[in-house]
Amino acid sequence: MKITFTDAAKADIIGFLVDQGGKLPKAAEALDQESGGLLSEALKSGRFEGKEGQQAFVVLPKGSAAKRALLVGGGKAKGRNERALERIGAVVYKSQANSGFKSLAMTVGGADDAARIALGAKLAAYRFDDYRTKLKDEDKPSLTSISFVSEDAKAARAAFKPLDAGADGTYLARDLVNMPPNDLYPGSYAEKIETLAEHGLEIEILGEKELAKLGMNSMLGVGQGSVKESKLGIMKWMGGKAGDAPVALVGKGVCFDTGGISLKPGAGMEDMRGDMGGSAAVVGAMLALAKRKAKANVVGLVGLVENMPDGDAIRPGDILRSASGQTIEVQNTDAEGRLVLCDVLWYTQEKYKPAAIVDLATLTGAIVIGLGHHHAGMFTNNDKLADQLTAAGLAEGERVWRMPLGPEYDKQLKSKFADMRNIGGRAAGSITAAQFLQRFIQDGQTWAHLDIAGVAWVEGEKAPTDPSWASGFGPRLLDRWIADNYES
Ligand code: BES
Ligand code: MN
Ligand code: ZN
């Protein structure tokens, strides 16, 4: 989908945003007259009131400037926030995507609104068709370009640039989460990450030999039942001041989670292709930062493994010696995400002394029960960071909800044999998972953990800006958080 910004509409379809209960916009007047009042008639007839998302479609007479006109309800102008603008863009795209027409020019108001509407259209235009060989032409979108006509095209273009970078991050995260686990495994994933060097990211990939040298036996334990080699992917974007401590983003990249010897039930197991959603958020965020040339130092680290049952797999009862030196009794091999993250978190702190760490993981089913599909769970040792992430999430529509931490929960991790066990019993499963991670956070280290198990993919009814199974949650939240707090 090509998105452009102009100040003159020229396309197969010309669209106009109409406020609820409002008049035809000025920009539509010429076309209205030319067509003998067809647009104002459309505004009055039928049930079109300009409610958000409503549409009226007008076939224009021969010789008109365009083939069709489209009136799109914008709802009440007052209180039309970013989400509403994104939804409007998504509805515009969706309504004409399969219309048979190729180009649409949409007249909107100011530059910032135009940019947000464009973002909504782009997010809605995402598709994951690589694995379909029998797609009929009529099922492929015909619409290939939308231009947005606003008061100041140049300003709109400038406003869209960072949003576009964020959307590219979302697209990448969606692709990674949607990809099947036979094609996206640690090695192939690492190769994909390596290609991001073309955007100016510095990439480093560590294999099992190097991870063993670093003592990352907890992460290696998870991958040990898989024939695929575990990898640690490291991406660096050093766009800030030299010497400034970087922000670190850490992601769980379990390319497939069978549960291991503590095997998951069969029904729905295919969803565990998405168990690398945390890592996808990090990779997508790194791409967004590079694309908009963020003025901040950021490192992204993703632990890439596959959790398989095998003669070589870790067993319940095994004790793993983590990179931090702490020992972990594995009581359930399905609580593997924390075993990966604890070593990556430790390495991140030792190596980069980050100003703050945010980790993301599809860590627990319990967070889906607790918060459903509309907020990620946030656990943090820092109130300021909590406020920052909450604000960034609200601003970009990737919301987080703070959950508690506390020593009472931590006690649930006591082990008979080792420093801790990897599960905390039935109660407060998402909190004990976060407590486990916190045991690997060094004193004074600012840290937040986002449990995105409920938001990385969603089945059923969703926002029009979220068209595929994978939502691509994370990149825009992280990008916004960095933009608002680490770039002056
Ligand atoms: N990847 C899962 C968590 C998950 C569940 C993500 C559903 C998305 C949807 C994780 O590795 C896991 O299996 N967690 C266990 C932990 C338990 C064994 C303590 C869980 O949530 O059941
Ligand atoms: Mn698991
Ligand atoms: Zn998992």
C-alpha cells in the first residue's frame, strides 16, 4: 500500500471526511456542483449521519474528476482522538480495499489528523498471504494507493514519518508472530535479524557455544530438547549521545512452545507459534527506531529457542545453574519463558549497564485470564517507569495495566533443593512469573516486565487496525516510550 500526502486530489475514488451531523466539507463542493448535487444528496438520503465509520458511496457521472466519491463519517469532531482517527483510516481502507479500484484520495483536515488516519489505513492494510497459493484475484486487494489531501501536505508528510516507522515495526512483528514454526526457528530467525543491518542496526548473534561460555545454562536448558540451535540475537541502535547508558529491550523468543516434557494439551497448541511475540515486539521496535533515526541509545536482546520434548530435553526435577550463578529447580518444563529471560536479563545488565530494561514475553496463560486481550500486564520496580509506559501505551493504543509485585509472592518460588523453583503454584501465576524474573534484576536496576500473552495475538472480534491473527503488539508502545523519555 502506497501512502502519499498531496494538496490536490486525483484518484479513482475521492473520499471526504464528514463530521457527525455536519455539512459537506468545503473541499467537496466543487465535485458536488459538477455532479449536480449528488454528494449533498448522499449526505441527506439513507441513514448517513456522519457517525464514525459510516459510509456513503456515490457513483459519479461520466466526465467527473473521479469515478466514485466516498463520504466517510468522522463522528463528532470534538473528542476525535488518535484511536478514532486510526479507526477512520482503517475503515476507509477496508471499505475500498476490494472495490476493484486502485487509487483513493481522501480529503481530511489538518496535518496531524491526516497522518493518524494514514497510520490507521496502513495498519489495516497488513496482510499475511505468503503461504496462500490459491488466492483468487478478486480476493486480493485492488487498492494499491491512498493519498491524503490536507491543508498542509508537507507537514502531514513530516508527521507521518515516525508513525510510518512505527507501523513498519508493527508489520515486522506481525510477520514474525504469524510465521509458522517450521520456517521461523532460532537459526532462521537470527538470519532475519541479521538482515536488519541494512537499516543501520548493529547486529550480533551468539550461538550455543558462546552462550555456554557465558554460563547461560538456564536458557540453553530450554533449547536442549530441540534439534535447532538456540541463539541470542542482539541489535544495537546508538543514535543518542556517545557514552549515554542505553535503554535495553529484552524479548522472549520461544519459536515454538510444546511445553517440553511437561507437554501441553494438543488442542490449540498451534498457537504456540506465537510464543516469540515478546521478541517480535523488540525486533519491531528496533526497526522502528532505526527507520526514524531515533536520537537514543537502545539495545535489543532476544533469546531464541524452541521448547521440545526429547530424550535430551530437560526434565521436571532437573536443576539448572543460571548465568547469574543462582540455581533453579525445574518443576515444570512448560514454565520455560522465564528460564530463557533470566539469563538474557542477567547478560544484558552485565554487558550493557542499561539505564532501564523493559522485557516483553508471552509469559503466562494466567495474564490472559486476568486482563483478557486489551491490556498487557506490567510489573515494575519503578513508579516513574510505570507512569511512562502507561502513558506511552495510552498514546499509541497498546495499553498496559500495572500488576503488583511483593515478597509474599516471591516466597512461592521456594525450592527444596535449589535457590528457587520455576513455578509458584496455582495462585497468582503471572505475578510469581514476574517475581522469578525480578530475582535476576540487580539492585538499583530500573526494570519493567510486560506479560503480553493476552495481546500478542487475538482470535475473533478486533479493531479494524488489527486485521491478522498476530497483532504486532509492542513496537509502537516501545518506540513512543523511548521518543517521549529518552530523546530531547
Ligand atoms: N507460552 C506460555 C504462556 C502462554 C499461554 C502464552 C497462553 C500465550 C497463551 C508459557 O510458556 C507457559 O506455558 N506458561 C505456563 C506456566 C505454568 C506452567 C506455570 C502457563 O501459563 O500455563
Ligand atoms: Mn510454556
Ligand atoms: Zn512459553
